[in-house]
Amino acid sequence: MSSMKNFFTGILFLLFVTPINAQQFNSFKTEQELKTYLISKLVWNPDPGFDSKKKDFLKSYFAEAAPYIKNIIDTIAYTLKRERKRFILYKQPYPHRDDYLTPQLIQYYHQQIGIAIVETLGNSRALKRVDKFAQTFRYADIEIAKTMVKTDYWVFEKANDTTLVLKTYYDSLLNEFIDKSRIFGLPVLFEKLTSIEDYETKTRNYFNTTIEKHLTGKVDYFRKTTGVVK
């Protein structure tokens, strides 16, 4: 499977959408039914002609937000193709921090989602779908920032020469991600996430203890919690 096809297989799981008409889409009573449909269509028949139907379907699903969601999907696909990387389902975000999940691209995705939210304020159904779509990027933002040690993109910043503090942005982003997860559930793309409560506890524990470990020169905790060796 090409990187482009592999990407679209993954992005469909992420979106819980499929290139079928609205009547067919509404026939799915639960997201699990839709996920089962996607597995059968995309894993066993990985070329359903999605690319040719993508624009029309995004319009029907995301309404006024469609151009901005398409910008995100196209940017990810282009970046993966350029870097000759594969989109792998259920993989943690940090291995992609040098391709489609760089801090700069994550900022771009947030920007596009922000515009999409504004454009759908008068369409509650589309707004909810955009907000759910945004959850994956909120999660990726937090997880990538945890790995960006001693850079401007780390979750922490220096309060002074000897003290680190958690950036207000990431405190707020985690709260937003947790609140929205209680509405939508955890992002489907990362099935290793166990529960909302477990993720919040583990992340808060990381926020609260990493500063102490960092200042005492102990990096083992960082390596254990992120899986990244600095």
C-alpha cells in the first residue's frame, strides 16, 4: 500500500467518516458499526476511490468547515509523501514530530481548526464534528510537547535560572482535551489510551514530577514516561 493510501486509511479511522452518501452514513447506529465498515472497506479493499470523492464528502460531513479540514488532510498527506513516511494506525505521535507533527505544523492545524469552528458556529452538527476531529491534534500537541525538552516547544518554561514551570497553554489544553474526551471519548487513532481518568492522572503526574526530576538531573523519568531518549 502506498503512503498516500495508507494515510487515507488512517485518516478515515481518525474521522470516523467514509465516502458514502448521507443516507448510508446515517444508517450506522454507532461509531463501532462505522468502524467495522471502514475495516472491511479499507483494510480488505484499500482503494475504494476515496480520493476522487474526498472533497464532496468532506463538504457533506463538515459543511462550512470542509475547506479547512481538507487543508489539514492534504498537508498531512503531502508531508508524509515528501518524507516518504507511512501513516501507521495506533502509533503514538512523537515518532512523527519531524514530519507531519512538527510543532509548526501542529500550530497550523490548530489555526485551521479554529477557522473551521468559527465557520460552523451556526451549524451545531458540523461544529460537533469539527470539535471531535480537533481532539486528535490536542492530544498530539500535548504528547509532542512533552518530548521537546530544552526547546521553545517544551511543555515547560523557565520561571528563572533554576525553576521550571508548566506553560499555561498546556495546562489549559489538557483541561480542554479531558473535558471534550468526556463528551466524545478518547481519540480512536491511539487505542493504547486506556481511559480519560488514567490519561489525566498520568499526564498530571508527569507535569508535577518532571520539573523536580529535570532539576536534579535525572532523565530516567522522562525516558520512561515518553519513550524518547534525549
